[in-house]
Amino acid sequence: MAEMIQKAIHLFRKEFARLFSFGVIGVTSLALTVGLYALFSRVLWVSGPHTVEYVITVVIVTWLNYELNRHFTFGKVKRSPETMGRFALVALASIALNAIIFWIGHEIMHLSDFIVIIATAFLVATFTFSSHRLFTFHPEPWRFLKKR
């Protein structure tokens, strides 16, 4: 029983550290997203469609997230074609989710673009952390397809 409790405590600490690292990277990414989006939408391409400007920003920040999470959050996972391919799948889904939520919030509901960006960041973060933890950076990412 004591060994089981010890393992549970170890797992909790390990996952808390991962989650904390993901959170720090996420807050940094959110600041970068807001800054880049402001640069695109308020300085470089003032008359451009905000959803397109946001998607361009998200694509740039997504790549940064891959590098930071690969190195810091998920234990210095080697860059490999497999990991990058799995990341690309999650990134595409994440970018699509970001774009849809932004479009609905800003273009349809007419909410402030920056409020939508912040809300979207928290919604999409749950999806991306789970996907990266269980799929992108997992040693057996396809285990859910195996017969039990």
C-alpha cells in the first residue's frame, strides 16, 4: 500500500511539473499571440481580415510551442519525423479550433478580438495539452488503436 501511495505521489509531482511547464509556455505564447496579432492587425495589415491575421499568428506561435514543449514540458523528446508528424496533426486541429472559435466570437458575435483571443487560448490549451501528452510526445502514441 505504501509503495502504491509513493507511486501516486511521484506521478502527481511529475504531471504537476508538466502541467506547470505547459502553463508557463502557454502564458508566454498567449503574450506572443496578442503581440503578434496586434502587430499584424493594428500596424502591418490594418485593413486585413482579422481571422486571417489571427490564423497567421497562431501558425507562428504553434511552431514555437512545439519547440518549447518538446524540450521543456515533455522531457526533451528527440525531434523525429514521427513526433513532428503527430505534432502536425494536433497543430492542424488546434489551428482549426482556434480559427473557428475566433471567427465565431469576433466575426459573428462581434466580441472584442483580444477578449476572444484570451478566451480561445484557455479553451484550446486543454485540447493541446491532452493531445500532446497522450499522443504527440507519448512513447506509444498509437496504443489506443491496439486490441486489448
